[in-house]
Amino acid sequence: MSSSTTAPVRQSSVRAHNLALVLNTVANSADPPSRAAVAGATGLTRATVSALVDDLIAGGLLVERDPPPRTGAGRPAAGLALTAAGPAGLGLEINVDYLAACVVDLTGAVRQRFIEHADQRPAPAADALAALGVLAARARLAAEADGLVVAGAAVAVPGLVSAGLVRVAPNLGWQDVDAPGLLRAVPELAGLPVTVDNEANLAALGELRVAGGEQTFLYVSGEIGIGAGLVIDGELYRGARGWSGEIGHLTVDPDGKPCRCGASGCLEQYAGQEALAADEPGAAAALGIALSTVVNLLDVPVIVLGGAYAPYFERLRDGIEAELRRRVLTAGLAPVTLRAARLGADAAVRGAADAVIRGVRDDPAGWLRRAG
Amino acid sequence: MSSSTTAPVRQSSVRAHNLALVLNTVANSADPPSRAAVAGATGLTRATVSALVDDLIAGGLLVERDPPPRTGAGRPAAGLALTAAGPAGLGLEINVDYLAACVVDLTGAVRQRFIEHADQRPAPAADALAALGVLAARARLAAEADGLVVAGAAVAVPGLVSAGLVRVAPNLGWQDVDAPGLLRAVPELAGLPVTVDNEANLAALGELRVAGGEQTFLYVSGEIGIGAGLVIDGELYRGARGWSGEIGHLTVDPDGKPCRCGASGCLEQYAGQEALAADEPGAAAALGIALSTVVNLLDVPVIVLGGAYAPYFERLRDGIEAELRRRVLTAGLAPVTLRAARLGADAAVRGAADAVIRGVRDDPAGWLRRAG
């Protein structure tokens, strides 16, 4: 009934859309689907699907596996799968006491993983990023020796990010650091697309997409600092300016210990990794009080503990659950599920690598242009 | 390119959709639009618009005003407007120390307003709701004597609501109370559709829709208890089970005063209406600490103080802003705007009445069936 006009869809954008549709249909299939099955699932004609599949195979994104042996009447069809020998995502993480890099291929398999434990606080941002660049270059070279092509890198940082800039990372002492720019200056990374995001956000996305977690949960990343990523109905909630999730600076004791952020009594002074390592008795209770606050505010049904919290999970559980039972107004109506991150301490770096892989999967036409 | 089939759209549902489209186009116009202007704005033909407008006028939802005097060449068109003599919404509120009712017509004008101050805590739920029913009956009779037809009622309660039931209202001592059912039992309200919602949620919607507030903000309702409604991108965020916003039970002092919810040190013990009335010095600081927590978690750019906080706003402002500056990690990057509710203490009851009016505006076909 509406007379509103629709702009004509260009042929090239239809093709780009359909390439992504075919690639993601293959990616989301339980078993390798035939070309005919992809046509059925997408509503495209078999001829269109075949042409798109040929392009995706030629561009190194799909492989076609031989059909299983003939068992009865008819000819079994060949099955399509994402290639393990094509583009890969480079996930990087800089945290207060370690650097990490991992390479994940298009099928989601981890192909390289490097971790280097060292306190990053004394070093200026440029030096810390140069050290991360060395790790990244090693990961890229190892991946390429293994037949992969690194499509891009995403860097996880424990700080507030906007427009590609790390605005503040209190525990690293960073302010307005151009992390992607400094990494691209490493000769082995020249020309590589590099993005940066908050580590708890990337870890929450890792739990959601890589580990197949719940659709609504709070991910809490315990490191020297503490961050959180809030996933609502399968989407990361970033806040008005992208700065949500700073759970480490919830006030636990208004007149308490001074924090590196300038305030006092912040959660991370009571339940950060250093308090856990020192086996301080109040850590679980402090975390339980802060998490009760989140549940009372947001009615989140699931809390996932990751980063350095993952290995301490069983030690923390009872203390946290006691506070949730006591302080969550709806505890008697519906209990909160508390669990350890499925990706353990690797959630952020895996989420970062996955973000690169998703970029390729969602825009295969762009990849084919660059690769071709 | 997709072969997915679309179910045939029934004629009656097309008409229902278009009636709502025409009614809302008139409602959202700055000046009374002509039939031709409505056709232009909706993309419907002039003949279709005229038939729908005739039905909306006959059903008592629109009026057509005489054209302004002729000033030059051509015949000025008559203008369409929502009627002030048709359906109305009955907003009701039961709070710890008062009952309220208001009637709002389709144009948004408040036509009746009743408030009764009395402590509701000693009375059982049925008695409190019977008293609210008396107020509601008075408001309905007065509105109908004034030429209005009350289309329905919405009740604001300070508690957790699900599936039409007040599950818990700690400050009223309620548990599993069927507020709509008890109100419909009042003879003067028989047959009236009645819904129930959390008072802070309805107040937040009132600020958003009636007062035309920002699209993303936290509304904080200070009464004996303290609740909050979170609006993100123009939508109320209700949480997984509809129980978000319980800011009154944020822990301000883990070993502090016992709260009616069973926990200790909850915000409402320090910054509730009774603390404000007693002029306790820590009220603004406690509120500022809790609001800093919300901003750190959710990156909310605007906080609106309503309910009993509205009249105390100037007294609270400095103390709250000092804590926000000190405790919000991004305070130096982007300050938080703090303001009093535009609807003052009436936000919840106005939001409730508006919810009824929106029901009529979004389904005029349903109203025409019921009224015809």
C-alpha cells in the first residue's frame, strides 16, 4: 500500500550479499551441505548457488569434499565446508601482566597461540605495543608458513576505546594511545587491517559466538583490573559511547582503598587478581556484592566468570552465591546461574580472532577483491 | 532474489494498520494536517485516507477543524486533530505513602487528577487496592461526566511485576497480589481493561513519551523505596524477566542498616524519602555512589531524578555530582547530565495514563469495534 520508492539494488551488491549468504549457510550447517541443500536453505536457484560456490572455492574460502561411497541408488552429492587453509584472524591481547596472540582459521580452529607473561605497567605504551608487535609478527609468520593468510588483527585492551583510540586504560597508565597505528608500524604487520576493542567486550563476544553461550549474560573478566561485557538477546550492549561494563570501578567501600582510577573503594582493589593470589578472604564477598548490584539493576539471568577468575572459580563460587542469595531482590523467584567461562583465560584473544574471521565471513566479496 | 513466500495480508489487518498509521500521523504533526497532507506523509492514496479519516471521525477519535480564513488564491483545507472528547486513559498509582489517579485524554491533556496521602503499609493489599478503587471510580465518573470514555486503566506499583501479578513489593509487604483482578472487582470499574506495571518503568516511559525526554537515560524514582527505569535508544529495557531497575537494593554499605528486602546496607535505607525528610547528610553521597555504579556499568549519559527526588533536586545536586566526578571512570571524557524529572512527582501516574492512550492510538480498529 505504501508508495515509498526503493533504490534500485546494484548487481554487485546483490552478488556480495549472496556470497555472504552462501558462505554463512555453509558455516552454520551441522554437516557439509551439498550445493542443492544450500540452494534449498537460501532460496537461491541452483545455478546461482553453483556460480557463487565456484567463486568461493576459487577465492580460497570454501572446499568441496568428495562424496561418501555410493550405498544405494542415486549418486551421493559432494559436501561443502569452510576451508582450513584460507584466511585467518589474528587475535591479540595486551593485559597488565601478559601479552597474547592467537591465529584462528575460517573453521574456528586455533592454529597458533603465543603468550608472554611480563608486567606491562613500567613500560610506556609504545614499548608495550612494540613487544606485542613482535609476538604478532611471530604468529603471522608461523601462520603463513602453515598455509594461512592473515586477514587482519583485532587487539583486546583493558581500557576504554573509542574511534580506534584507547582513551583511558588506568591499570596500564595509558591515555589516548593509537594502538592500531603503533602496531601497523611493525614492519611484519605493515598493510594489515588492525582494530582495537575493550578486552571484556571481546571476551563476552568470544563466549557468545565461539563457545556458544547463552543469549543474555554478564561476562566478568578478572585480571589485575576487572571488566565486564553485557550481552542482551545475543547482542553486546556497548552503552551510549561504547564505555559500558566498567564493573571494576563499582564502589564496594566508599571510604576504602585508593584505586588507580582516582576514586576509592573500587571493586578491583578487593577482588582483582592480586587479591585472589594473596588469598584475601573478602574477594568472593566483594565480587558477590558487585554482582548482586548488576542483577538488581539489569535482571541478568547468567553470570560468566572469565580471565583470571576462571581458574579460581570453584574457590569463589560459594562466597559469591551467598551474596547473590542475600542481596538480589528476585533471588527467591528465579536463581542466578553462575559459571566459569568456557574459553577460560583465552576468551578475549579468541573473541578478537573471531571478530576478524566474522569480518571475512560477512563480506567475502571484499576478501575476494583483496585476495584477487 | 529470495523465493521465500509471504502470507497474504488480510484486508482487515491492512485496514487496522492504516487506521493506526493515519491516527499517529495526525498525532505527531506539529499543526493540524489536511487530508492531503496525511496522504502525502503516509504514501496512501487520498481516497483511502479520506475513507479512513471518515471512520476515525465517526468513531470519535479525530475531529476536523474549520479551515482558517481565506487569505489569497485557492481554498484553505480543513485541519485534522485528535479529539479531546473521546477515549481517555486512567492512570493509577499505589505507593507507600499515597494513592493517585489521573485521567488523560487522547490529546495528552490531564482532565482529572486525584491524590490521597496515607500510609499504605499497615493495610493488607486488598484494602489498599479497594481504597485505590474508590479513587479510580471517582476519576472515571468525573471523566465521563466531562464527556470522555475511559478506555482502560494502568496501575503503577512499587514492586516486581510479571504476567499481571505483583510478585514482590517489599515496602508494601505484598507478595503475589493480583492488582488488576482486585481493581476490576470494584463495581464502578467492572469491564474496564486493567494492566499493572512497575512504577519506575511507567515513570520512565512518561518522561520519554509525555515530556519528550532524551532517548537514552536512567530515570530514578525516589519514594520510600527507590526504583529505576532504564531507557536505551527510546526503548524501556526491562531485563530478562522484567525485573530490572531495582536500584534501591544496590549495596551502599555491606554491613549497614537492615533493609525490608532482607539484605543490609541497601541504597533506599540511606537515600529514600524518609532519609531526605530527616535531612540526613549522607543521602546525596549515597545516591551519587549508586549512580556512579550505574554509569560505570552502562555508560548512560543522562540521569533523571523523579518522584520524591524532584522537589529535593537542588539540594541533592552538588552532592551527587561530586561523587559522579570522583567515581565515574569516564567523567573526564564526557560529563553525565543530571536533571529533575519534567513531570515531577507525577511521572508514574502520567506514564500509566499515557500507556492506555497509546494502546488506543496503536489499535484504533480495536477501539472502533469496542465502541461501535
